[in-house]
Amino acid sequence: MQWLRWQGSLHKKVAFSITTVVVVIIAGGAVYSALEEWTFSDGVWWAFITSLTIGYGDLSLTTAASRIFSIFFVLGMVTLMTVVMGNLSTTSYQLHIAQKRARLLKTKLTPAVLEDLDRDGEGVDRFEFVFGMLKLLDLVDDQDVDPWIKKVRRARC
């Protein structure tokens, strides 16, 4: 159940990001259509193409007001698109890790699996198990893990 809530929050984050871009493009299109006396669809087309930094050149700005607005619109859209791409990338990575975690949780702890987690040949202790699972999830690597395992071993002596 927790997985579904977490996955739902990721979907909300993506939906919010995409909705924000669409709303800003539509609002920008309304401004362009008013400033340039274009149809609403031409204004939205211009805002969309400009926000993707494509610029086909099929429409040209003719008023000083629309050019000034473009400065702020382009800067705002580049920033917004960067944030959205970051959100999409982060969400994709988080889903990948969550799916990997779900697969790991379904894996049976066979003697072979436990042997792979045993770093010192003395059987798998809690620390080796936890670090092993984190490593399998690609959240840490040996360089991250070894100093902590050594620290725990020194504390036990």
C-alpha cells in the first residue's frame, strides 16, 4: 500500500510539472496573440515553439512589447523546462530504484545469496546484509561501504 501512495506522489509530481508547462505556454500564447494581434492558436504555437527553443521562423514578432515580453518568457521557460526535465529525470530514477527494491524484496535469501553478502567469511551480520542490499540497489559502492564496516569492526574489538 505504501508503494502505491509513493508511486502516486511521483505521478502527481510529473503531472504537476507538465501541467505547469502547458498552462504557462497557453498563458504566453494569450499574451502573444494580444500583443501581435494573432489568432489564439498562432500565439500558443509561437509560445510552444519558442519554449522548446526551436523557432521555425514561420511567425515573426513585430511589436516592441512582444519582443520585451519574449525576453522574460524565454528566460522563464528555459528555467521552467530545466526544472521539469530534472523532475522527470529524478522521477524516472526513483521509479527504477523502487522497482529494483521490489524485486530484491521478492528474492529468496538462499545460502548462495547470503554467501555473496558475506564480506569477511564469518557469516553475514546485520551490517553486511544492509550494506549488501544497498549495494545491490546501486545506492552505495565498495568505496562507500568499506570504511563503515571497518569502523564497526574496530568498535567491536
